[in-house]
Amino acid sequence: MTKTPESDTAVRRSRRAAATGLSRWTLLFAAPAVALYGFVLIVPTVRGAGYAFTDWDGISREVSPVGFDNFVRVVTDPDSRSALGVTLLIAAVVTVVQNSLGLLLALGVNTGIRSRNVLRVLLFAPAVMTPVVTAYVWKYILAPDGVLNGLLDTLGLAALRQSWLGSQGWALFSIILVIVWQFAGYSMVIFLAGLQGVPGEVLEAATMDGAGPAQRFWHVVRPFLAPAITINLMLSVIGGLKLFDQVFILTGGGPGGSTDTMSTLIYKNAFTFGEFGYSIAMALVLTVLVAAISSVQYRGLARNEARS
């Protein structure tokens, strides 16, 4: 049957009408969810962000506009700059160490050892614990008279005793240790899923061609792990930038504010010093920072993933 211009026009019109009807029904069904989302999240967020331009103390009804003074203070205040540096440092170190350890653990439990299933459960178990519980457990372990120092005394290594959470040199290291201990198993599971997607025949072919373990990993396994690497790095960076629970419970930002992150400083300024306007300004700066770093990182990782 030969198509005529009139029939083509009729087909296009019918498709356009069907698409229009579908979009109307889609909007109709989505409207309640969109309205609820806007009422619960968007409206409070926008209204709350407005307080960043005021001197509101969180209690009184008197609110005076201060323009961009709070944002200028975020940039110039030594405490906020120190907290930003600590936040970036924790995010960078945790991302590298946690994912490196997670990859090594995934490679270990991906072998044919009999206890691999038990090891997977044990290594992933800390990730299902809430950060608050984990932090309190480690706070007891790292206390001056805690389990770690007691173990060192028992082994005759009393000279290695430290004030793990009370000295500026060790407090930040202890926080990073706790975070890596808890979430390395989480990274391991994601890497393990990627490793199990590597075709066995490809590895066998590489082995027959004389490729060693390192060559097989870099040239064969690594490209298959590109999606897992992207997910793990994104989760680690975002989690590190908004870190709060572990720091607040382990050190409270001390000693002397040396372990304060942006999140803990926001909490202190809001609920301890009553500077809600300034705290909201800091929260907005942190939000923009997380969004910017995440976007840049995702684009770089997606580009690398496409090349792999």
C-alpha cells in the first residue's frame, strides 16, 4: 500500500494527540506527589534559606536583614575556614583509604577460599550499624583507659599509649580510622558486585596470553569495575563532606576545634551560640560545595568510564 502525504499527516496528528493525552494524564497523576514534595521540602527550604540573610537567633520573632554579611563571615572567619579544611581533608583521605581497602577486600573474598561467604558477612557487618552506635563503641575503645590502651599495656607496649581522642595529632586520625572501619565493607560489596560481572573466559584468555595478575587487573578487570569505582567514589566524597555523627560523638570537634567539620560547626553556631542566620548561611555554602564537587567528580568519572 502506497503512503500518501495525507496519510502521513494523519499518522503524525494521531501520534501527537496520543502523546498530548499521555502527558496530560501523567501530569494529573504526578500533581499530588509534586504538590506534597513542594510543600514538605521546597517551600521550607526556600523559606529557611531566606534566614541566611538575617541575624535571626532561632527563638525571637525579631528578625533584621543583614544582606550578605553572613556569607562574608563564612569566608573570612578563621573557624569556618579551618572547618572547611578539615572537611576537605577527611573527605579526601577517607575516599582514598576506604576505597583502596574496599577493593583489596573485594579481591580477597572473590577468590575460592572456603570462608569467603563468612568473611563477606563479617566485613560488611559494620556498615549496617548506625554511625552513632559505631562512634560510641569506638569512643570507649579509644578512651584513655579504654580497650586499646589496655591492650597495649598487656602486650608490654605502654610506651605506645596515646590520648587518641584528646590530642590534636591523633584525634583526626582516630576519626578517619572509625569511618574507614565502618564503611570499607560497604565499598567492598560494591566492588565485589563489579568483580563478579567480569567474564571468566576473558580472564582465561588473558592468562593464556601470558598476562600476569597485575596486568590482568589493570587491562581486563579494571574496565569492568569502572561503574563500581564511580559509585564508590561518589558516595565516599559526599559522605565525607557532610560528615557529622562520628565527629560530634568522638571529639565534639575538639580538642580546640581541631576536628570541627562544616557540619559540626553549623550545629554549634545554631544550637550553642544561637546564630541561626549564620548557621544557615554556612549550610548553604556547604550545599553548594557538595553539589559542585560532586558534579565535577561525576563528569570526570563518567568520562573515564566511557573510555574504559
